[in-house]
Amino acid sequence: MTITAAFLFTRNPAIVWLGLLFILLVFICVVFFVAFLRRKLVLFSDRLCETMDNMLDGASALPQVYEEENLFYKINHRLIRLYEAMRENRESVAKERADLQELISDISHQVKTPIANLKMVNATLLEQPVTEEKRQEFLQASSGQIEKLDFLMQAMIKTSRLETGVISLDRKMQPIYDTLAAALGGILLNAEKKTIQVSVDCPSDILLAHDKKWTSEALFNILDNAVKYTPAGGAIRVSVQSWELYVKIDIADSGKGIAESRQGKIFKRFYREEEVHDVEGIGIGLYLAREIVTMQGGYIKVTSAVGSGSTFSVFLPRGS
């Protein structure tokens, strides 16, 4: 016997209506569920597009989403991390480009005068008859400019090697006395020529983890700077103190002093004060000294006042 829909409807219409109602409810639920999913998808898409638009516009910071950990939160969080990494990389590249432009400008400024002087000397020797005495004077002047260019190139090579990590400092536990003695050996002759009295107070038993060659270079640059800017008959005092965590090396001079407003600038590459351009130098010694000390975990402090001399305090950590 075959049961037809008409038979069921005739015999028990309530069951049929319940079935139709159930189907209708299921259909309505499906419609609402699809609408809900569509709304969530549109919202997800809009917020994702907003985040990406902020990225494309170069926003300084993307809005954080503090919600339950859903799909959008996870994707947005990773987009923010990606954007921050890209922004840091972009800022790093921009800084490197600016530093390179500044370096090129500094080098151009430094080599301009020696090259101009060499051209003038060579032109004079080639175009005008000069006596042997004058010729020797011109050649000595030319030699001085060549030495200045060579000194500049050597300083730039050292700076480049330190900044790019080509040179790795070899810190070993050893007496600072020997390192300081090597640095002092490079300035004593010039100090004697200016009758500058150099006094040293450094116990021979102070051990310090440091790279002897490069630390000696840093101390020499500070000492050489002190000799250059201390007037004839002045004094330079060097003292070393051993602290619990650091070894402090003070290099004090009786020079002209440094104004407080300029003390932060003296460690910049090629910086020189206007009133001392008659003193030999290119303004890179203190920059190198700070780089060397910083690479060993130390720092340099300056205490100075105009007319009262300057004290450069080098702090180097004792440990390895």
C-alpha cells in the first residue's frame, strides 16, 4: 500500500504542518546564519582593509585591537608586527642614507682645503720661475697637505672598520698601566715642545678587561687633544682610580675649557669649534675615542668650564 502526501495531509494534517514549519524554521535559520556570516565577513574585510590602508599611508602606529582572540585579532596582530618590522627597517635605511650623505659632505669639506692648496702650489711651481729656496718652501707646504690628507684617510679607515664591525675588540684582563703608558708615549714629545708638564698617577696593579691596542688609541686621542688645546707652560694630569664595577681614567688639562652648550657636540665626527681652527686637527679624535670606549661597554664624561680647563673621565667596566 502506497502512502501519498495527500493521504497524510488528509489523515493527519498536523504532522504535515509541523514538517513544513520545521523546514521553514530551518530555512530562516540558514538565512540568518548566512547573513550573520556575511556581516562578520564584511566587518572583518573592512577592518582588515583599514589596517592595510594605515600601513600604506605610513601611519606612525597602527590601532591595537583588544578583543577576544579571534581570526581578525590574529591576522591584525601579525600585520602590526610585520608593519613595525618594515617601519624599523625603513627608518634604519633612511638613517644610514642620511649618515652616508653627512659623511660624504664631511669628507668633501675636509679634503677641499688641502686639495686647493696642493693645486695652488703645483700651479705656482709649474707656471712661475722660483728660487730654490722658494721651491723648497712650496714642497714643504705640499708635503704638509699630503700628510693631512693621509691622516684623514687613516682616520676614516679606522672609523669605518669600527662602525661596520670589521674590527672586533679583543678584551683581555691586563694592567691598564701598560696601555696608558703606550698612549702617553705618543704625546710626550709634543708636550715637551710646548713645555707642558704631564703628571701621571696610575697604580701598576690595576687590572682591567680591555683591548690594549684600541684603548691606547682612544686614550691617545684624548691626550693629544689636551696637548693641542693646552697653552704653552700648562699642565696635564692623568689619574686612574679603581672602583667596584669600573676603572675611571681622568685626563685633566689647563686649557681654554669648553662651554657647556658645546660639550655634547665635541664627540661628533669632524666637529671643531670656530675659534680653534688655527690648531692642527680634523675633529675626529674624540669621536673615535668615544666609539672605542662605547664598544667596550664604557662611556666618557666631560667636566669643563670656559677658562678653567677640561677633564675627560673615561669609565671602563672591570669585568670581561
